[in-house]
Amino acid sequence: MTDRRIKEGPYVPVATVDILPSGLYCGKVIVDTPTETKALGEATLVAGIVYIKALSDNAGVVYIGDEGVSSETGYPLAANEEVRLIVDSLSNVFVDAAISNDGVKFIAS
């Protein structure tokens, strides 16, 4: 039988860094016209996490991506679907929509 208890030995110091959000950002982005992309905002993020959820009353699909996002290049979200991204700024995340007046809500830190 193998002895699986923790053995005494040298300890290695570990440094930790707490990353605290500088703020909480939330909002709603509506695409007025298909192919007219919109950024989520301008805030710089410390923790860099953003949750994006397609609106429940969207008639079509919305697409998440960079400034050139389109139905061909974006990550598709149907109504009520969501995605989590790690980014350094809300200005790097864009939304496009297949149908006018569809959009997303987001929360980030």
C-alpha cells in the first residue's frame, strides 16, 4: 500500500496579486440598422470580464466580435443566449444584428 500523506519538505513562497475591479459597467446596445456595428462602450476594464446577453425580444440573431463584425465573422447569439469574454476595454467589443432594433445587454468589471 502506498503512503499518500503529505511529506514535510521545503516550502516555496508564492506571491499573489488581487485584481479588484475599478467599477461595474452595465448597459444596453441596440443596433439601429443591420451592418451598422456598435461598440459596447469606452470603459477600460481591470478584471476584463464582460458578460453579453442577447435581448429576449430580439427578432433575429446578433453577432459579437471586433470592429469589423458581421454575420460572416461574428459570434452568433439568438434571443436570450449569452457569452462571456475577457477583454481590456469595452471599446474592443462590437455588436451587429441581422434585424433592425435587436441588441444585447452587458455587465462588465
